[in-house]
Amino acid sequence: MKPAKFEYVLPSTVDAAVEALVASNGEGKVLAGGQSLLPLLNFRMARPAVLVDINGIKGLSYIEERGDRIAVGALTRHRELEQSPLIAAKLPVMAAAMRHVAHLAIRNRGTIGGSLSHADPAAELPMMAMLLDAQLRVVSTNGMRSVAAHDFFQDALLVDLAEDELVTEVALPKLPPRTGWGFAEVSRRSGDFALAAVAVTLTLSGDTIGQARIAMTGVAPTPRRVSEAEALLTGARIDQVMTQRVIAAVRGATEPQTDLHASSDYRRHLVGVLAGRALADAWERAKTA
């Protein structure tokens, strides 16, 4: 298959890209890494009248330390996140997750802005944005606005992004001191989308957990934080009883559907197993952080 006919625009600035989207009257699509969009074009599942290629915009690819946050430009490639010493030092849970994103060829081209904007229900980066309480910077002709990750992801492949808006940056708070992390994922084959994945951070206060964060993907239309499990963990220590309570809360928060890859029951069971593994790893790392 080949794409339907479209007009190709290669802007050199963010303002020009936004203006091209406005001029498309809702018929435009943004091309960043193209790892999701190009297959949709080839199968004619997407038929934009205008393709706005933002790869010519300088200054949208960076990983920078800014106070208590790490700022990542929207055109930053997955591979850059995976290999970044700054990400490894300040956000090691993200570095671990990036190694599970598709295949090397895709990580070399795929972008963080594209992945978050596409919002695949089984993708790792949207889950990381939820786990880390990311803020997304979105630009339009009306200026810039900031959107919290928990407000950005609305449904499967649906985000809080108007047709004439563009994600330009993601701000990720650093992990606090005395924080341990865990990440666990299962896919049918290496590089496939996750059947389920869970990420956990535990921040100690004294000898108990002062803050807990648990996020999961592959088991609901959007990445999810498990607030019930986080509340259980606050002020607690990890033992077998607490682990089982957390696993039950995680399974209770899932909405998996049966598809050709796995049944709903299997995904619900799997996400609990992964939560137990990630929780144990986070607890051990927190005690030595």
C-alpha cells in the first residue's frame, strides 16, 4: 500500500509548523519520527491533506537538567533517552523502560513527543509520563500551555491536543532522594508491544514509605496510576501481606480487553505478577538509596 495524496510542508520554526497546521483546517498531521504515522499512511488508515514534517526545526532535540526537573525536547529520539547519562542518573526507571521500546531501528527514529501524542495504550513512554508526573508543553497560535500527563491522556489514541497544537517539550521531575524503583514488562516477543507493564517508585521517610507511585500500561485504554495501591503503601513497609494487598489493588484497577494476543483474565493476572516484581525491586533499591 501507498499513502493517499497529501501536501508536504517542511517548516523551520515551531511558529511555522503551527501556522501550517492551522492552514490545514484540521486536515493536517505532524511527522516527527514517523514510526506510528507512516504505517497508518501506507495502509490509508490516515489520510491527511497536509503532512507537517517538524524534523527541520532546530532546537527540539535535547535532554537538559533544569533545577528539580529534566526537560526533554519533543524531537528527542528514544535511543537518546536510553543512552543518556543524565536520564540514567536522575530517572533510572525511564532508562530501564526505554530498553523495552520496540526495536533498535525504531528507537533510533521514534521521538518522545510523537509517542506521547500518539498515546498507544501499550506504549512505555506514556506510562513513564504518568508515573513521573510529567508536564507537557503545548504550543499553538494562542501561545503556550502546560498540560499534566494525567490530564493529557484521555482514551486510547486520544489526548488533550487540538488539531492546531504541537507538543514541544516534556518536563520530568527528578526522583527524590532515598527513592527506589522497579520496572517489569512482558511481551510475546522482544520488541513487541507490552501485554502488560508496571513501574513503581518508593521514596522512604525514616524506615517506612513516604511516597509511592505505581503506573501500568497495556491493561486499560490509557496508562494508569494506581492510587488505591499508592495509598496502601504510604507509611508502610513491604512484606508478604502488603505485597498481596498491592497486587489485589493493581488487578482491581485494570480494564483489560481480550484480543488476539491475550485474554482479559490473563492480562489481569499478569499485571499483578509484574506489580509484585516491580514492587520488590523498588523496595530493595530504596533501602540502599
